[in-house]
Amino acid sequence: MNCAAPVIFSGESRDHLTSLLRDRLHIHWLHVRERVTFTLCLLVYKSLHGLRPSYITGMLVSLSSVGTRASLRSSARRDLEVPRTRLQVGKQAFSVAGPAAWNNLPTHV
């Protein structure tokens, strides 16, 4: 891979390979867990902006639309409601994992 990088990305043989690979292969250098979180947050973002089907968008509930939570600070940050589950398997569902990952993002993102 290190030998092929300058050839594939038309870099000089003297270029530093780490920066060449990192700058050109952005997402490919994320760990698996980070890739899953990135993809999950991207799906939530597209759902909130109407770029996904309505059945996916229907799984996401904004805290500002929930009557008892509309006055909380988390509703001002546009957080999503994370449904409660009894089973560990339920935490892997998109309706739970998506809002949880979205709420964990920094506010400036």
C-alpha cells in the first residue's frame, strides 16, 4: 500500500506517505466504530432535511415537538428523542441508535 500510494495519487516519491494517504483517503482511515457512527449521523442528517423516505424520517422525533420537553435546553440544541428499550438488541435499532448518535455530536457540528 505504501509503495502504491505515490503511483495511485500521482505524488512524488519523496512525499510523506502518511499525509498523502490521510488527505486523499478521508473516510477510509476511520475505525469501524467511527465509520458506523459517521454513516448513522449522515443518515439522520439527510432524514431531517427531507433527503430520505418518510418512513425513516418518521422514526426521528425532535424534542421541541414533545410537549413536556419543549422548554428544555436540549430542545434548543435540536436534539432528538431517544426511545427507551428494555433489551440490549433494541439499542441497535435505527430509531434508538440514530438519535443517540445525533445527540452526542458537538453543538458546532
